[in-house]
Amino acid sequence: MIAFSTCWNSGRHTDGAEMLREIVDLGFDRVELGHGIRISLMPGIQQMFEAGKVRFSSLHNFCPLPVEVMGASPDCYQFSSPNGGERERAVKQTFQTIDFAERLGAPFVVMHLGEVSMRSVTDSLIKLARKGEQFSRAYVREKIRGVEKREAAAPGYLPQVKDCMKRVVEYAAGKKVKLGIEGRRGYEEIPSERELPALLDEFNSPQVGYWHDFGHIQIKENLAFLDHADWLRQIGPRAFGCHVQDCIWPAQDHQPPFAGDVDLDKLVPLLPKNCAWVWEMSPRKTAEEIQKSVVTWKKHFGS
């Protein structure tokens, strides 16, 4: 049986138990705690867990939110940073997320690893695509420039990422928590789809795998960086879980499944059946929209 989960907007809640009751009332049996969970919500969350009223599929790093960060910001500290102090803060905050995952019985922590510091070619290409210029010479030139710049710069960032992750992997193994490296929206982010398989091979650890995001990877397909299905055929067997969402062309993601252009009927079978399936919706979506998408999902793929 698939264990349906959801991550939910915490910004409007002042009580963690209230937030979780709202999710449970939607019919989900597990919850991913997102990177916007403030430390003040944790007592109510712990209370619901200890009462046996909720289970957790995963936590999204950093969770809880670092006290000095005012809003949800999964990239506030980066393993790729040239600043050693920032990297150390990223590692320590990740340790804390892993500690909370262990305490709440969550088997997975979803992670971002950083980025190459450069002007966002992803955002530039999205703007051109929205203007209908995705087949123009300007689009091709912008894409080639971005690829060349990232490929040249990435070797300067990857060693820091690997050094940080080695410590995190060792720590997670001691806590029996697995780490899912999320497929990212931005071509600038680390790792790219070209880099990820080699990175997983280098770690060579059962604690580390892939976390698929349907919306993010669809954006990359829409921008002609990859083929969504081909990528899942390659990486799918190494996936621990996924963020279930749809995407309206070219880059309006976090839509309910079957509300956009992602070919879920083709893509879902390419992931392991025991994946953690986490609904990740825009906070503007209503409970009715989310519940409708779950009903449609079960009709297509079973429960």
C-alpha cells in the first residue's frame, strides 16, 4: 500500500498540533515537515506524535527553521558556500534536522546541497519561454552561455559539498535516517542530473539516495535540459521518495496532480512502488483541490 503524505504551509499556524490536525483531517496518514517549521511549533508536533495521532514520512532540511532565519529558506546555509562558517552552520543545522527525524520516527530527510554562484540561467530561460521565444536564437545563446559557465565553475564547488556530505552521511547512519537528495528546479543548483549518479556512487552508502520532484524536473524538461522519462529510467531505482505535484508550462509548479502538463501515467511507474509519496502543493490550493487530486490519483494508481 502506498503511504500518502503531505507537506503543508505552516506560515499561518501558531500551534503545531493545530497544523497537524488540519492535515490529518484531509485524510493523509503521514506528514512531511517542511523547511518552514518554526521551533515554536515543535512542542505541539511532538505532542501529536507521542499521542499516536500522526506519523511522519520525512523532514525537509532545515527543520526546524534556524532561529535566526525569519522565513522558510531551505538554502539559507549551503554546503557549496566558499565561506567555511556558512558550511559549518549548514552541517550543524542538518544534524539538528536528523535529530528531529529520529525523535519523530521519520525515515527520511530531504536535502538541498547548494548551487554554483552565477546569474540564474533558469530564470532567464523561463522568461524567454513565457514570451514564446523558446526556439529563438536568443534562447539558444542564453542556454549555451549558462551551460558553459556552470560546467566551468562546478568543479570549484563540488569538493566543499562532498566534504560536508561525508560528515552528514556518517551522522545520519548513526541515527538510522536516510538522506534524499532532491532534484532541483534550477540548472545552477548542485548536483545537476549529470553529477548526481556519480555523487551517489562516490558516497556508496545505503543512507543516501534520490528524492524526485515532479514539478522541478518537468520545468527542466520544458526548458530542454533533459527528458523527464529518460531521467527517471536512469535514476528511479535509486529514489527514496518524491514530491508529488504538477506543473503548468513552462514553470508554474506546485499544482495538484493532473492539473498541469506532467505525464504522471507514464512517469509514476518508473519509480519504486515503496517510494514515499509526498503531496507538495502551493499554499494557495484549497483542501477541496488537494482531496480531489488524491481521489484522481487513487483511480489511476490504486491505494
